[in-house]
Amino acid sequence: MPRAVILRAPAKINLTLRVGPRQESGYHDVRTVMQTVSLFDTLTITPRRGPFALQTRTPGVPADQTNLVWRAAELLWRSAGREGPPRDAHIRLAKEIPAAAGLGGGSSDAAAALVGLNRVWDLRHSARDLMELASALGADVPYFLVGGSALGAGRGDELYPLEDVAGFGVLIIKPSFGVSTADAYRWCDEDRAAGGVAPGAPPARRSLDLGWASGPLALVNDLEGPVARRHPEIREMVDACYREGAAAAAMTGSGSAVFGLFSEAAASRAARRLRRPDWLVLITRTLTRREAGRRMSL
């Protein structure tokens, strides 16, 4: 029987997120540039005879069929033509990525589970097979099988790898509240339907030189405006990053976390000045595609 597999599932930030109209399917067409960062959950997957089991000590994180990791196990098990519920594996999930923050923790965990269980169960699914399964689990899940810098289109699961960005220190601020993805998109639709409300966040305050031949990238998140209108603290956090000298700052994904991009030394200094009892302030850095893949055992 294979040995235990340990995978570090990274978080992501959305450098841009443009949201199109809601489709009849219920989804929105998006264009987003995603970037992995050095903030990780850890999955330890151990071969063990008997029913599949998921263990976590993080309050509020389910350890049952509602967790994307469990759903990934079920999907992978069925894809191999095996009957009944999954079995013969135990997963210990150690969470460091905040939930309901737009950082993709649950999706990254699911991608890591696909990779690790494919190995532990000796299924030998190809990378393409795993990508198809990841897409069935959620729009963000396939991205974590790519990592680094990537453009996402459609629901976000049509992926186009980009040249790795220049290295940045990344300061992440998570407020005391979370935001569900469904709420963020609903607020965006409501604001647009209200009339006279321009889609998305205010114009990006700065463009960011990522070292790409195409030129600087304007940081715009179309969900930032609708979320900030319900939670003004979002703008307060973005403004705080700029006051500390961020090269760029924005809300990530559907929120509620905000990121600022700095040099690595400047990120540490900014973190010390921005700590507040109601803000979780984390210091990370951008990861190249190779770095992210190595931690995911890709």
C-alpha cells in the first residue's frame, strides 16, 4: 500500500476580476488573473483500510460530505468505476487559509485531494482527467492544478497560464466578517439592476508592472464596489494598504480579504503598522508556477 502523501494547498489572489452579466445557467462569465501566494492549508493523506475519513480541528470547517475535500474523494472514487462510498484513505486537513475570504482555500484543498488520492488509491488518472474532475467540483478548483499566474475565463475554469509575475511581498488583511460568493455576485446583479450604478469597483488607483511584455495590468475587481457598499471596511483596508506604500491593492475574489502588493521587506513593515484586533493580517509572497506545483506534488 502506498505511503502517506503530504500536500500543501496554496491560497490565491485575484489580481483582476471582471464580471459579465448573469447567464441563464445562473453563472456569470468572468475574466480574471489569478496568482498563487505562500499561504497554505496542509493535507496529510494516509492509506487506511476501512471507510473514508476526513479530520480537521478548525472550528467551523465541516468534516463530512459538505466539505469539498470529501466531495472530491467521492467524485474521484466514482470516476474509477468503484461502487459505494469512498474508502481506504484518511485525510487530516490543517487549515491556515481563512474561509469566506476570496482566497480559494476550499477549492485548493479539493484540488490537492484529487492529486493525493489519485496517488494513494493508485488510480493513475492523467492530468487532463484530474482537470475535468476539478471543473465538476467548482469554478476555481482547476486553477489550483495549474498555479502561478493564469488567466481564467468562462466561469473561471477556462485557464490560460501566463508568464510568472515578478516577485512581490503580499500583505493580506481579513476582517472579522466573511462574504459568501453567492452574496457578492447577487449584490453585483442588484446594483447593476438598480440603474445608474456603474458595474464593479471604482477605477483602479494604480496599474501594476508585472514584468510582462504586454505592459502594466490595471487592478480592477468588479465585485469590490458592491461588497464595499455593504461592508465599507473593505475600502478602509484597501486605503490602508495604499497609505503604507503598496504598489497596488484590491479585494480578492468575492471577498472579504484584501491584499496589498509590496516588496517583501515593505510588506513586513506594513503588517506591523496595520495590525488591529478586528483584522487578521498575514504576510505572504507570490509563488511561481513551479513553486506552487512542487507544494501540490504536481
